[in-house]
Amino acid sequence: MGHYHHRHDKERLCIRTRKVYDWVTRQIDVPLRSFNGPELEDIFPTSKCPRQGLLCDCIAERGLDPSELTIRCFLSDAQGNRIDPVVDQDALIFQEIVQPQGRQPVNITLPSGDTVTLQKVKALIKGHVVVQIVSGNGVVVCESKPIPFATAQTFILCAPEGTELVGHISFFECDSSLVCTDNFSQLDVSITLCLEVQMEADVKIEVEARLCQPREELAEATLCPTAKFPPQCPEVFPAR
């Protein structure tokens, strides 16, 4: 009876996968949003903040100490349901802003002195937050409607034609404060998030791989013009 021999020869495999052409992270501070007057009252509807008069008057009427109130906010979907920014990415809008002439090429000088041509990619990020006014004993006194926020960002990336912009939030922080005085009331909301942006495309590869990390954004990748000063006349000025 013949013996069965296992084959130990390696196979060459071709697989289709998503190739990451570029990958950067960026901290984004969304511009501060402030609400006062009728806009402040509209943000806190009576259905979620029962009251007869104005918001700040309501707090005083309930006998609440403004110094003991906690004003907190969190990321939500469009209906006001709390979401986890790392898990519930579908609740956020992240999309490329299509430029009429396509992604514009930008020449970048690398630290090594070499020049490389990258592309200008614009992205739109939109979402919602909800603000809660919480009493000293942890009771939610008032809750706001979902408050929309948006930011547009420009990235300089390796983004040849055929690649797709992919992004997600890896960190999200929302801070809010309510000011109530005798003749003034205002809600301020500030948002900080960390955005991971990748340019991807489907490719067929045969490759050995290792784990990678996002690169640092290049300081030279700026859209602002570099100041160029006219030549000086050191022979005559400044005087020795």
C-alpha cells in the first residue's frame, strides 16, 4: 500500500483587498457655537424642558442653584439618541467635497529634499450633539434638541484618480456652558474631535505585510503662500 505524502510546497496567492494609499490623523476644533435670545429658547423645547417663561427664569423658579448645575453634552444621531463615535460611525456624515476641476495637484517638498506631487482633498464632516442641564443630585432638568455641527477640512494626500476618501472619528469631546444673569443668557458649545482619514482603492496584490501606523502630516503641506522678501543691500544698510 502506498504512503500518502503531504505537500509542503508554498502556494503563491493573489488576493483582492483594500489598499491604503495614504493615512493621516488630525485634531479638529469645531468653531464655538453660541446661542442666546429666541434661538436659545428654541433649542430647549418645552417638551424636553417644561417651563412657563424663559429658560434661565425656569431654573430660578425651580429653586436650583446655578453654581451646582452641570451642563453636559454628547454626540447623538439626528433624532437625539446618544451614540458612540467610535462604534456608530454611520450616524455621522463624512464625505468628500467634489471639486469642479477634480482633486488639484500640489507639489510638496519632503524633509529629504525630494519633491512629490500629492492631491488636495476636501472633506465634509457633519453630526449632532445634545446638551443636558443636570441638577446637583444628578437629575436631568432640561435636554436640548439635537444641535447640528459641521466642519470642512482640506487635506494634502496621495489621492490619485480611482481612490476613495474614507474617514472616521477616533476621539470626540463636547464641552458646553450656560450663562444666566439678570439680563443675559447664553449657551456655548465647543467640540473637539480626532479624525482619521484614508485614501483607499480595491487592488489585487501578492505581498508580505507588516502593521503600519498613520504618518505625520507634512508641515510643508500648507495652502498658504510662503512670504518672499526682496533682496537687501548689505553694502549700505544697516550701517556698520
